[in-house]
Amino acid sequence: MQCRSRLVWAGLIVVSIVHVNHAGAQFGGTATSAQDPNVPKVRAEEEGLVIPRDPNPRPGNDRRVMVTDTRGKLVVGKVLVEAGDRTIAKLPNGRLTSVLTRDASTTDRPFVGATKEELTQEMTEKFPKFKIRTTKRFMYVYNTSELFYQGTSRILETMYPPMFEYWKRLKVPVQEPDTLLVVVMFSTDDEFQAYRQMSPGILAYYNGINNQVVMYERSRLVDVSPELAVKQAVAVVAHEGCHQIFANIGVQQRLSDWPMWISEGLPEYFSPTSVDKGVRWKGVGIVNDLRMKEIDGYLKANGKQVKPGQVSTETIKAERLTSTGYAFAWGLTHFLAERRKEKFAGFLREVVNQPSLVSLTSDQAEKMFQKHFGDDVPALERDLAKHLTALPYVDPVETLTHYVCVVQSSLQSTVYVTFSAAAVKQLQAQAGTSKFTVNTFPTRKAALAARDALLRSP
């Protein structure tokens, strides 16, 4: 599963000073957020998982069968679903396999998840030059920096227990995973792409077929703004971790089709863009300032053209989500979870029971929503707007480190304000023989004040 989007901010303000005349222009700086919205999920056929078209798939009811694993060894698999002439079963390592039903003999032997030693051997063979670290619930396979590994592991380790308890409070049956949850971390985008080709902007994904989260460390956004890259990385790690955890504690059946807005909005609700000093996950429902900024920008640009209830209806019925759709899915989820708690809990309990391989149409998703929250979407949207407006929100760009750069030639001086470290390097290179100076400020407001002071100076 992928989370997706592309955010555009004003990254560079330029003011030219020519003698006593001030002339200004604004340039756009692009920052890529968590994911590209137009990339499909990992397809079953890409992983060799054959799934026949079947309008009436049969649930597996945890029946056990003898199947051959990826190494050719006969093992006990747990049946997830039957479709057509095939049985889809979970292997001990968490991977899904598809076999002809006639070849899957039922057994009374218990299903036992792969041990740490078995998984370690498998991952070592697949990633021979990678480090492997294991904890009580996760296995980290990585060639990244130790700092990235430590940050990722702390976020996942600290978010798991409260997330598990969240579902227990909703009276949703949950159980511990059958085996360790594998997280594969590449150092670079090139390595990430070589492993599986993804569209630009994808930083991480949960592969629901092999049950692994895959990510990489060095985002291109680091060169633009390290602080923004950290916010993005925290949200991405938590979001994809949610998908993996949901699929392994019994919350979301593998290959099940949830309404898209809750399938992605719920992980967003669990995915803050900051951590505490110990690099620990900060909790459920923390305001996602990246999503808030996108909602704010969309409404400022399109608010007068949008009909009452239109955005929420489109979000509820969406089969795919654009960048704006992800933002509103987060906003809608946050509102319902915080302001319609009992109804939201009832809705989640129904969603959890959505079986594998049963598709939901947009109309069915809308009816499921109306069953729990009513059909007066314009009224609900007004309450949603009040809720979002009341949330503590600070524009994430405003609080980034900003740079005030001055390029001074014999004819003129030009002042630049940017949060992009890459832009500073580019400006310095373009300055050539002109005098170039740069000063750092903790916020955009402080940087603009410094710029104005420069403009007023003789």
C-alpha cells in the first residue's frame, strides 16, 4: 500500500535592490511529500501470486493446508481465502502463496510462524551485505546509517503497543503477529528502485503479498530542507508501519478492500510528523501539519468553487486518492475519531470484518459511511471545517530554518530568502565573482524581518 502526494510551497523569495529601486519576484520551490498518489499498489502478479477472478470468494476460516514454500519445502500454510480453483494461504514467513486447491491437502498440524533464525537466514541470503537487527516484534534489514535504523525502529517499537491497545478498546479482536515483521531499508533511492521499480516520490510502501515494509533513507528532500525531510520520514515510517501492523494483528484482512478514505486516512491519523526527544512516536491523533497545510492551500485556492459537501462526498466515494484526497481523508478521519467516537468505533468494527477479495464499489463505500454517520454530508462537512479550524496548527514552512542570501555586484545587490539548502548552494554557484553572504534564521518570519532590514539600509 502506498501513501501518496506532492506538495508545492513557495520556496524562494527574491528582492532585487538596484540603486534605490526595489523590484521583487517569487519563485516556486517544490517539496515532495510522502508518496506519489498515482502509483498502484504492489500487484499480486508481480509477486507471482495467481488470483482467479471470482465473484464469490470463500473465506479460509484459518484452515491449515500443506503447501510448498518459496524454497521448495513442504510447510503448513494458513488458508486466507479460496477463489476459483485456487487457495491463497499464508506461509510461515508471512508471505502469501497461491496454489491449486487440489494440491493443497488439509492438515491438522498447527500453523507455526517462522522463527527468528529462519527469517534471518532467509534475509541474509536475499540481502547478503545488509545488517540485520531483531526486536520482540520486528526484524530490520538495512544498509542505511545507524541513525536512520535507530530512528525507524524507535518509531515502530513505540507505536505498536498503544496501537494494539487502541483496537482492544474498540472491542476489535486482535492477536500478536505469527512471526517477526520485516522492514527492509535501503540507503539510496537507486537501490530502492533497483529492488522494485516505483514512480518518483515513493519513499516507502507496505508489500501486502510478502508482508514487508520497504523504504530508503536519503530522500531528495534532504537537499532542499533537512527539517522537512525529517517530518516526512517520520510520517512515512509510521504510516507504512500502520499498514503492516493492521495486516498482522487481525485488524485488516490481507487482500481485503476497505473504503479508500479510511484505508489511508486511518494510518494518517496514526502518523504524526514529529517525534519526542527520544525519537519515539508521539501518539494517536497528533495534528499532521503537512496535511493541514495542503487542506488550507486547497480551500484558499478552490473554496469559492466547491459546493457544500462536495469535498467530503468525493473523499468518501474515492477509489483512488489524489494528494488533496489524502489530506482530506486524514481530516475526515481525525474529525470522526475525535468528535463522533461511538459512531466511528462502530464503523471501524464493520470495516474490520471486510473479507478478502471482496471489492467495494464507490456507491457501497458511500452507503457504508451513511449507515454510521448519516446522509447529511453538507452538515457534517460544516462540523468538519469547525473541527479542523480549531486544531492547533502552525504552517510547517513557517517554522523551518530559513536562509537570507545576498549577492552583491558592482551594479546591484539581490536579497534571497529560502528554506532550501540546495537553493543556497545554487545561488552561491551562480554568484560567480560577486560577493555572496548567507545568514541563518530559525523561522520564515525572522528571515523576512532581516530581509526588510536589509532593504531599508542605505
